[in-house]
Amino acid sequence: MKIVLLGPPGAGKGTQAKELAKRLKLAHISTGDLLRQNVSKDTALGKEAQGYMNKGALVPDELVSKMLIERITRADVKDGFILDGFPRTIAQAETLDAMLRDNKMMIDLAVYLDSTEKVIIQRLSGRLVCSKCGANFHITNMPPKINMVCDGCGSSLYQRSDDKEETIRRRLDVYKKESAPVIQYYEAKGKLERINADLDAGVVLDEIIRLAK
């Protein structure tokens, strides 16, 4: 089963993807994680990406696609994957389909996590991130045991600059403009399912698993 998780920032894609991967025993592929791994391991692709990042520029789709191609050819992907963070544009969706066809694969299910602006702002504006391991916490929904300290590695937590309310609203506007064609793309292929992501995370997870069976 090859599943794509779509949805605005704060809809819970990363959280759901990790739990889905465990429950369905599938590989979790996050383009954000892939990028960070390639940079930290100083791979050829990572060095190229770092050059763009140092200039404050977006990493080109072509480079992200190369990282994805390398990832989907690994042994742990043979039974399927949960893809989180890609595609975000029509060009990326078409590129994804092309690279999967080249590897005799195809997307089976695209799940759109539909969340309201009010809930997204509440979730993101309270999000805390570990400065070392990247673990996520939330001021009210999932607070750390010790204030501003990561439960896992004991490092300090911080709030990302793009998790401020004004910035969140701008990110949502950009997402809506970019994502509408992608949603229509999978809808036209008969592969899109929408889920109310404002609901409790456990309820959302169970619904995705039901759709995946």
C-alpha cells in the first residue's frame, strides 16, 4: 500500500504518518526528514541542498525528487510507504507518479487531512520543538514533563518562528493556493479521501487505517 498524506500545516500529517507506519508496518517517508538526513550525513545530494539553504533559497523539486528516488529503492519500501510532505504542487505530483512508474509502483490512496484555520492556529501556535532531536510537544495538548525540556533527550525546547499566528495565516494562504490543484489531481484519479482532521488524533488514525484496508 502506497499512501500520500495531504493537508495544511498543523493538520497532523507528521504525527499520523508515524503512527500509520507503525500500525500498517510500512516505511514512513518524510521529505523534510530526507533533506535533513542527507545534509547531516554530508551526502552529495545533501551538499547540493545545503548550497541552496545557505543562500536562503528553496531546495529545487528536482533535488528533492532525487532524494525520493534513492529512498523508494531501499528494501524497507517493498511493502509500501506513507509519504508525508510531498507532493505540494501539481509539478511534484506528476514527478512523483513518473518516478513511481519507473519503479513499477503507483499511489494507492491519497488522504486529505481537512482541518479548520482555528484548530490549525491553536495547534501550531502552541507547538514546541526539541533543539536537538526535533521531537514535537505542545504547550496544552502534549506538554513536556519538565517545562521547556525534551522528555526524550533532555535538551531545550523552542518555538519555531513560523509558528507565530500571523505567519501561520500566511502559510495557510500559500498552502491553499498551491494545494487546490493537487487535491483535484488525486480526486480526478479516484484516489482521494477526505478526513476531518479537527477530530481527536486517535479517531483520525483509525479512519485512515479503515480506508487503507
